[in-house]
Amino acid sequence: MNDNELITVLREQRGKVPMDTPVEQIIRRGRAVRARRRVPGVAAALGAAAAAAFAVSAALPVSHPASEPHAQLAAWTVARQADGSIKVTIRELRDPAGLQQRLRADGVPASVTFSGQQNPACQGYPGGGSQSQRRQLLGSVVTGPATGRDVMVIHPAALPSGAGLQINALFRHDPGQHGSLEGFSVGLVQASPQCTGS
């Protein structure tokens, strides 16, 4: 017997079978059963989405700036740009070691110091790098005592082979005060584990 013959036999016997349950009740029951079967799948999907959202939020670096307009600004922020450059904004240089660590984590071999506290392990880069190399490396440097912040954009791909950055914070010392950030100097040094971490 093929499918068509089976369907024909069932249609012929349909009228002979007494049916006590209304059709609407059968349909409601079928929908309820299907809905109960979907609940575990939906719950699992929501659980997976929540776990993924938590994992992404836990993996975000803390020192990168928040995108919310009401966020409190940090002493400094390091943000990777879409073009691969790294934007460094310094409002206060309270933690040069933290800034150095953040830059190194973002692929910039760097030594960050306060003025007068040079890293003795750092040696100048031979020739200091050409002027065009320095322009390519530091896309823009804005020193702003009036705005209270300094901004520089670093292009890590433009670093000469074997070179790293030495960032030295310059302070203005006023009588009776601790001194305020006046700006910073940026120079090329020979990359080494003791100087730039690489």
C-alpha cells in the first residue's frame, strides 16, 4: 500500500469513527504541548545571551574611557582608534607606571617617567629617528595648559625597528605648590626589556 491508498482509506473511515472531543480543544492542547517544549530552548538561549554579555563586560579593560556622557574622567585615558592608532589623553599624571603598563598592553613599547626621574636603562635611539618618522609616529600632539589636558595620537606601526617611546612628563613648580603638569616630551629610545618592556 502506498501513501495515496493509505490516505484514501483513512478518509473513508473518518466518518465512521465517533469523536467526543471538540476540534478546538485538540488544537489548544497541541499548541500548549508545543509551547512547553519550546520553553527550555528559549530559557537556554536567554541564559547563553546573558553569559555572553557578562563575559564581554568583564573582558573590557578598565583604563579605557567610558562612552557615557556622565562618566568621571580619569587622570589619563588610552583608547585604540579604528585606524590602529592609540589616543592618549593626560589630564593628570598621577600614575606613570600605570600609563606605561597600559601603553605596553596596547602594543607600544614605552617608558613613562616624571621630569627629573629618567629611566637609567633607556638609551637614545641611534640618530633619534628622522623628522618624517617622528611625524608619522606621532600624528598629533596637543599640549594644553589652558584646557588642563594633553593629547597625543601614537601610530605604533610607524615605530622604527628596535625603537620605543620615552614619554617624560614636564612639571611647572610654583613656590608653595606641588607643581602642575605643563606638558610632556616624547622621544625615541632603543627598545629593551629594562627600558620599554620589549
